[in-house]
Amino acid sequence: MRALCWFRRDLRLEDNPAWARATGVGDEVAALYVLDPALFDRVSDRRRDLLLAHLAALDRTLGGRLTLLRGDPRAVVPRFVADHDIAHVTWNADVSAYAQDRDRVVTDALAVPVEPLWGTLVQPPGTVLTAKGGLSRVFTPFHRAWQRVPHEVWPTAGPATLVAIAGDPLPDPAREPAMTPGEDGAHERLDQWLDRVDAYVHDRDLPGRPGTSHLSADLRFGTISPRLVLDRVGDHTDGRAAFCRQLAWRDWYAHTTLARPDITERAMRPEYDAIEWRHDPVGVEAWQTGRTGFPIVDAGMRELLATGFMHNRVRMLVASFLVKDLLVDWRIGERFFRHHLLDGDVAQNAGNWQWVAGTGPDAAPYFRVFNPTTQSERFDPDGTYIRRWLPELEGLDRRSIHQPSRLGPLELAAAGVTLGQDYPEPIVDHGFARERTLAAYKAAKSAS
């Protein structure tokens, strides 16, 4: 019997239940990836290049037998199954509205057994429930239950023969990938992280230090299994336990998205869909290009544009600035992040934006408005991160670099900075913006 493993966000062989199942049930196995223009053509060049590099690495691991086809998977996969005598199909399921719709259409079109599995999460949806049998809307009880659920037993890979089926050529990338691709690269990054993870509690909020794992893109593309990461890291130190808690957050947002596929479009607290957001194209452009006049915000946005990555603490700050300082709809920021981030993921991105905006489950209260200057002083005290991404401010001392606008012209000139020329004036007064936002949220809440 010939089985098919349809790869999507699981570009690895190790600890991959769909691959193991296909090789376990089939004497022969075909490996397929469909380059979907609806997804591939809508993300940044940097993210496309990383995907192409991961696919090339997977193809090498498969001995050149990965079949790549370009087109709408809803048509491509059923045709491929019919044309190549496939008798069993496996894949690892996903939670976004697009993925759910795609997989329903493909399943309905196939006349052979289909076996979706869950190789993208530690715990599959439906396994971490409240005492009443539902999904918790609060993370902490979810996490407690998550810790108690044993790992699902995944199938064991079999000795099937991998068949080569001609497909489309892999497109040429525009540049070198942002990281060493494939499973080998992911395992290298995990090994490096194991040397630093014990300091995670202390260093994770400091963007000037290498205090985070940089495994988020690997988890997004599935070049490493989240279960393998959990098992390798363990929870025997405070740093390791805190890091594994982030894997539980990742599962919780995925489970929540499956239950609420409109998470990218609708506030999970419906009353906040009535907020009167400001139409501010000038402010949005300043935010997108790192020209707001708030150094920690601008450093984060420039890191994103230059690398496709942004430190997690800084993600919260720049998201809060867009929503709470500019009073701009969180959905605008969510889409921008999802386009540019190498780890752009519907569930994690939308879940975190709704958390910052105060519109989601277990969200930060709407009246929590991060002050970008005090946050900068606290988490980047020496201005290390700011200097890395805003070289025009490198002449400022560790106190002044967080808010250049509080200096006089002579002090700025001594540091080689002219506001409005080398670096912009702040585009908004934070104190005024905070009161404006609180009023807008209160009005929406009282109208519900």
C-alpha cells in the first residue's frame, strides 16, 4: 500500500507523528509539500526565503524525494492522491480558520482514509480541559491542567520505501536564509539554548542580552518538535520551568484559536469591538518604519524590518504603543507583525495582540498602558538594545538615550543629534494618549 505524508508546518522527520504514521501503514510512502500562493505570496521575502531553505533541507533529508507542487491544496492534494495510487493520507493538523477550511475540503474530496494528527503542539486540542469539560478562558488553570496531562503516544516510524514523484522546481530564494535551516539547524539552536536557559527568568525581559531561545521560528515551521523541546529542557530549574510555561502558552493560544477561528478579526471580549479607533495613517507609518520618537519602540520596529524577529518584551511595548498610545486598531498591528515575523503564526500572533490590547481571554486589563520610556529604562538600562538598532543615538548617555526629547539643543548637539533631522520628535504625548485611550475603552465598555 502506498501512503502519503502531506507536510505543512512540520518540516522534520524526527518526532513527527504524521510521518511516522505514513511510514507505519504504507509499504511505500510519498512525501508532498504544496506551495500555496494564498500563504506563500502574502508574507515577507525574508520569511519566504526561510521556508524555501527549510524545504531544501527536508528534501536533502529525504534523499531528494520531497515532491513540491505549487497551487491551491484543495485541488492539488486530491489530484495527487488520485494520480499516484495513494491509499492512505496523513498530515499534522493546524488551528487557523484557513487551515481548518482547507483540510475539510481536502478530506471531503478524498476517497481514501485520512488521518490528521497533532505534531505541532505539546498537547492536542481537547486534551486540556476544565472540570466541566471545557477550555479554560484563563491561562493559569489551563497551565496547571496542561502539566498533568501525559503525552499522547505517537506512532512509531516503519520501514517503508520512499518513492520519488516528480513535481515543480523549488523557487530560488532572494537571499541567504536568516538561520541555518532544517532539523540540524533547529537542534543546534536548541543545544545553544540549553547552555543559557537556566538564566531565562532573569534575562528574558532584557533585549540587550541573548536571554531568549530563538526557537520560535523553528516551532512555527516545525523543524523541531515542541514535545522534544519540552523534554530536552525539563523543568528542574526556575529558568527551565519558566521557559516550558511558554510552551503551555503556545498550546493555549492554539486551542483557543481552534475554538475561536475569528480570533484575528473579532475581539474575544465583544464589548471592545465598539472602541472608536483612530484613523491615523501618518502615525501608523511612523510606527511601521521605526520613526515614532520613542527609542525602544523604534528599535523594536527596526529590528523587525531588518531581521524578521523582535524580542518578546519589545513586542509587548511596540504593540501597546500602537494600540494604547496611538489608539489604532490592534488588527492593523497583528497583520503587520504576521507579514514580517519569521515566526508569524495566526494563533500566537493574534492571541498576544489581543492580550496587549486587553480584548482577549485572560488579557492584560485595558487600563494597563505600558509607558515606553520607563519600560525602556527598566529593561534596557544601558541602552544596549537601542544603540544596536538606532545608531544615530549612540552618542547619548545611558540616561538620555531613553528619551532624547527631554534634552536641550546644546546637549543633543554635543551627542551629534538634531531632533527632527537625525531622529524624530515624539509623535504623541504619552500622558495625553493614556487618558484618551482609557476614555475610549470606558466608553465602549459602558455602551455594551
